[in-house]
Amino acid sequence: MIKEIIFPYKYYEVFVSCPLEVCEERDPKFLYKEARKKCVNVMTGLGSKYEEPENPDLIVDTNLYTIDECAEKVINILPL
């Protein structure tokens, strides 16, 4: 729907796939830890459902690629 709203501008939907466990490991503010203790009511993946995009322009799987490779994949879909 967003592509229709901002047309004629180019819009790219990028899905960064990252398992919940990895999100928790990378969380510098410990929000997931707080959510598990029920101090935070709404947290993606914990108490708040996350819906993956149905048809993204790009899927970047953080388990398969380094951060530099992930960034390169995103940059490569952008127009010059």
C-alpha cells in the first residue's frame, strides 16, 4: 500500500531478517531483557506480533551475511 501512496517516487521495501535471539544479543539498551521481565509491555517479537512483509524488494538475512555485505546489498538496489 505504501508504494501506491508515494508513487511516483521510488520506494524500496527491505526486510532485514534477524532471529529474535540475535536481536536480544545485539540489544545495547537491554530492552528485550526488560520485556522478558514484563517491564516493557510492547516489544517486537515479545508480546507484540511481527508480520514479515509479503513481497519485499530485498531480503537481507543477517545470519548469512556480514554487516558490510548486508549494507552492500541495500546500496546495490538503489539507483545511481
